[in-house]
Amino acid sequence: MIISPASKLDYIQEYYFSRKLREVRQMIAEGKPVINLGIGNPDQAPAPEVVAALQHSAAQPGNHGYQSYNGIPALRKAMADWYKETYDVELDPEKEVLPLLGSKEGVTHIHNAFLNPGDKVLIPNPGYPTYEAAARLAGAIPVTYDLDEQRGWAPDWSSVSEEDLQAAKLIWVNYPHMPTGAAGSKEIFEDMLAKARQYRLLIVNDNPYSLILPEGRPVSLLQAEGARELVIELNSLSKSHNLAGARVGMVLGAPEYIDTILKVKSNVDSGMYLPVQEAAVAALKLPASWHDERNAVYASRRTLAQAIMEAMNCVYQEGQVGMFLWARIPDSYTDVEQLTEKVLHEANVFLTPGFIFGSKGARYVRISLCCNNAMLEEALKRIKALAL
């Protein structure tokens, strides 16, 4: 290169899955039958009516131009109606709903909208690696707060210094939590809101997993009393509606927060493809029975994933929400890669080591439920043959 990369990239590594999947592809090219249980890429199809809406809209000659930055009114209304029906949260579709090109886009926009270079942002450990990467790209300083299994994966505020709590502007929350599957609770939410009031923190709850194997009604932090002043929430159709490739997300909250994010978004993209928006409207109107059928598939897969964890002598908690199973590895292993590399190279099964989500995940392993029962059964057979 004739110029040097930006110094902020010094802190950002290639995404683990990008690097590891190259290795998996090479193994497959060499004839090794690798089963990938690592990636949360929904393999079930969208509902037929969603595909039909996409096809119908794409066939209209006038539907291929630029669109507005905040989406068509029908999509914003469908998102607001979905939040009311699913979470019992009232939203003004004109002022409190902003469609996004996937919620991952929103992670970046929110950092750029609210943080100046040098500002501090609180990020869960373990947690989604993109939170830290997006903070670094915005020139902000990520500060981790610990989540611990013994506390039900609730925040451990003692892991953050008083100085960092006073300096932070924004805190990332992710309930139901990835990678642990912790559902969150009223107590966790009330504690989080109290801390936000005390330290004047804007809470961002990243909420894409709440419709996957929930126990009871899906949760939203916006349900909590007094949340509207302190909380914005991201959600997505990727997992809940099997539309990961369509890139349909949303950010929800008070108008002043939405307007601020829109200032960034309108300078970055040129709107969402209209056929995708109209397909999303159809998806958001799906009946509860469709979600029940999808979850029945995931429940069957989770039973097999639990058997795999047991074959590796890993310990998991019941009632995890989302499309993964998270478990603690045996004490006999010095680190999680000792287990995952053995399983990959001796059983040709790729599992996700928990360290990629932070130091608090260093003794955990994750299995994705985004593969069919036959693949999970074969993985179980191979891993049992290792006599771990």
C-alpha cells in the first residue's frame, strides 16, 4: 500500500469466524467431511408468503429505485404493530421506529451517533465481538463489565471502576444474551436501569434472539418502567424470521435518539430495497403458529446439541434462549481450544470456542442449532467415538 492503514485498526483483528472458516473450507477441499456447528446462520426457510411478497414486489418495474432513509410507512407501522403484539410495547411508527439494513449496521451507527473520540462505552464480557470493534472504529474506548454464570449472567458492577462508570456514556446490553443464552430478568433490567440513572448512561439493548425458544412471552427492555428515557433497542428479522441475508433490522426508542441515529444513517446508505421492505412487512404479520413451528425444529436440535455437550463432559444450563447451546468445559482441559481443536481435527466437527466472546468465555464452548438433525446426529456419533 502507498499509505498506512488507520491507527484505529491496530486494535481490530480479522473476525475469528472469517479466519477459522478459511481453515474449515481448506479441510473440506482436502476431502475432510467437516460438520460446521459454529455459525448462527439460520438454515430454515422464510415463510412462503414472505418469499411471494418479495417476488411480487421485485416484478414491479417501478420498485427498484432509491428509497427513503427511514423506510416506507408500511414497514415502520408493521414494526410498531409487531412490538405491540409480541412485547406489549407501544411505539409511534413515525417517530420511534427506524428500519436498518440489519441490526449490525445499527451497532456502528449508534457508536458514531453518540460517542466522540475518547469517550468510554461499557461492553459485556462475554459478549458480541462487534460491540468492541464498532467502538474502536468510532474512536471510542471500550470498557468491559463482567457477566458471571454464578450470578445468572447478570452484570457484575464491581468489575468496573468507579472512574469508568462515571466517564462512560453508553452501555451495551444483550438480553436474551449471546453467547450464554441467559434470558434476562426483571431484576437484571431494574438493576441496569438504576445504574443508567445513577451514571447517566444510555442503554442499548441488542435483542435479536428473544423469539427463539423463549420460556414464556418474549422480553424487551423497553417493557420496563421508565425505560423510554434511558433505553434504545435493536432488533432484527434475521433470526426470528429466517431472513438473515435480507438484512432487515430496526432501532426503537424515543424520537430524539432515533433522529440522532438517522443523521448518521442518512449519510451512509441510500435506503432499503423496496421488495425487501415489502417482504419484511409480510414477515412481521406472520401468526404465532409459524414461530411455534420454527421453534419446534430448534427444540429438537437442542436436544441433540445437549447430547453432544454431555459426550464432551461439558456442563450446560437449562432454559437457554436463542439458537445456540453454551456450556462449560471440563477442568481437565487447560483451555477451550484444546477441546475444540481436538474435535475439529480428529472428529471433523467445528465448534465455537468461548474465548472469542471475551475472557469470561474462556472456559466455555458453543454449539449452533442452525444445522439439521442428521448433521447433529453424525457429529454426536463422531465425538462419542473420540472417548473424550
